[in-house]
Amino acid sequence: MATLFPVLFMFVITIALMTAAALFTPKGPQQVTIRTAFMLTFAACYLMWMVTYMAQLHPLISPIHSGKK
């Protein structure tokens, strides 16, 4: 049985990347825009991966097996 460990592990990695983006964005007039773009990108990528992973673990429609071989 699959666990939620990969989802939580990737969440921790995403939070770490978002923190790194917030701390290490170079100073300048567009610092907030760049930081926000990085953080939104990381969040969107994580959500897309998580939805795809969870959809494979728990599909809405189960496979139909035919009796023929």
C-alpha cells in the first residue's frame, strides 16, 4: 500500500526551495516580483505533481478487466 511519505517529502523540499528563493533573491528594483514568481512557480509545480501522484494512487474510475485473454 502506498503511503503519503513522497507527498510530504516533496512538500518539505518545496518549502525549502521557497525559503531559499525568498532569502537569496538578489536585491534590486524587481526583487519582490522575482521572489514572488519563484515562489508561485514552486507552489504550482508541487501542486501539479501532487494532484497527478494522488490521482494515480486513487483513480476515480477503476480499471475494467475483460475475461478474455
